[in-house]
Amino acid sequence: MPYIDPEVILEAKKMDLFTYLQNYEPQELVRFSGNVYCTRTHDSLKISNGKWCWHSRGIGGRSALDYLIKVRGMKFTEAVEQIMGRAAIQPPVFASKAEKPKKRAFALPSVSRSTTHMINYLMRRGIDIEILQHCIETGRLYESYPYHNAVFVGMDEKGTPRYAALRGEGFMGEADGSDKHYSFGIPAKTDSDTLNLFESPIDLLSYATLLKLHGQDWRQEHQLSLSGVYQPKENADETATPAALERFLQNNMNIRKIVLRFDNDKTGRAAVQTIRAVLPDSYEIIDKPPPSGKDYNDYLCDRLNLPRTQTKERREAR
């Protein structure tokens, strides 16, 4: 291998991927949402907070050097020479870490004239068609255009859309400007003092489908999703109640029982313990993870003898 001075290697490693693309390949840099970016070539490769992760391949790193080797397939020396060669011709301008992205206005994705792709996708995951039709009729669910993703809409007390989670084949994201205080949910059709809490809209719909399979009224109790994994902070004193849960409890003072139907993984179990700790003792909190599989959609698919959706597909976004 050709000799490269160790100091040169250290300099090459200092350049993060965002800085590299911004300075030398700006056509590859595409804003995904907020301060999260992806590349035009690989829309499941996300760049944020000095790190990058290629979700569809399960690999990631910090530096531009890692990216050139792991994604572009360059040899180590070739990658170092490319970074330092470009830097010698055009010294990079590093983005200020203190710079905060401007808050973007909330905008729902365009609506498709058809719901065929969306319904087929969700029914392949076991969701009952009657439940889907209810969500469509109440404006909580529609198919986007041109990507044909399922759009799960969260509304405020006046029925105005304030949040949208997007799901599709190998895709996960949310609309720009989404307010997590107003996440996707299905309220009970009559007064109820019980709230079922989920990590995602699809888990919520899976649980509703399971209730229907058991001959139970799937709208007897409130159902709310957190639109993603709830990440407690390392310092418990700084951990707050999830935004969607906080808003719901403020607007539904009669709630007495909260059933946590989170995933069967380390993050889901940690979230259960944290929510128990941050909520007042006046609430009865019950932990009800799915009897099998990682989440309630896995469990539903097991019940219906359908193939489970791969974890990579759930985490991938563009």
C-alpha cells in the first residue's frame, strides 16, 4: 500500500460527510427534514448531527472517509487522496455546529387519486379493510402522490391536520413541520377512561385489527401513537412526558388507565420504565407488549400466518 503521512490521514478523517458533500458534491446533498439530509444516489442514507447511516444496508460512520470506503467502495489510500486532493484545490467551508435549521411550515404531501397502493400495502401487513376505510373517511389516512405512501394524519382539537407520518415499502418518514403533539390516533366513539399507547400508527392499526378478530369493539377505548420510538434522556430529571401523550392527557382529563403497548426490544422496555417514572401516580399504568414478535404488527402477522415485515424496512427512510 502506498505510504501516506499519518498527519494527512488524521486531517482526512476530520472531514465529516455533510461538509464533504456540501463543498465538493452539492448535487448529491438533499434535505430530508429539519437538519437531516440524504444523498440523491441513496435516499435511505441519512446524514445528521455529524453522523451518517445507510439504513437499507445497516452501515454507517462519521467521516467522509468512512463514506467513500463503505459506500463508494474506494480503497483507503484512494479515499484519503480524493479528500485531501479536493481540499488542497478548494479548502472546505465547515458548517457552523451552532447553526439551527429554520422551522419549516407544516405541509401535507399531495394526495393521490387512488388508494390502491396504500390499501394493498397495509392489507399485506394484516390491517383490516373496515378499519382502513374508517381512517380514510375521517381524514386520518390517505395515499400520497407521487410516491404512493400511506400518510397517517394527526389532528388538533378542531380537526385541523398538524402532523403526518409517512409509511411505505421500505420507507419511513414524516411531513415537514409536523408537530409531534398531534400524533396519529383513533379516539373512542364513546366516553372512555382508558388510553392505549403505541410507538407507531401501524402498530395501532394492528391492535385494532386484533380486537376485531376477537369480536371486540375496536373503538371502545382511545388509541394513540407516538409516531416513533420514545427515546428517554440519559438524565432522568431531564426526561419529559412524550409530547403526544402530554397533549392528549391535558385534553382528556377523564383518563385513568394508560396501557403501554410498546415493542419487545431494549428501547421499548426502557420507554415503559421511563413513562412509569414521569407520569403522576394518579394514573394506572399497564405494560402490555405483544405476546410474540417485536411489535403488534409482528403479532398480527403471526396470527394471520402472514410474513413479518423485515426490521430494516421499518427503519429505512428517504
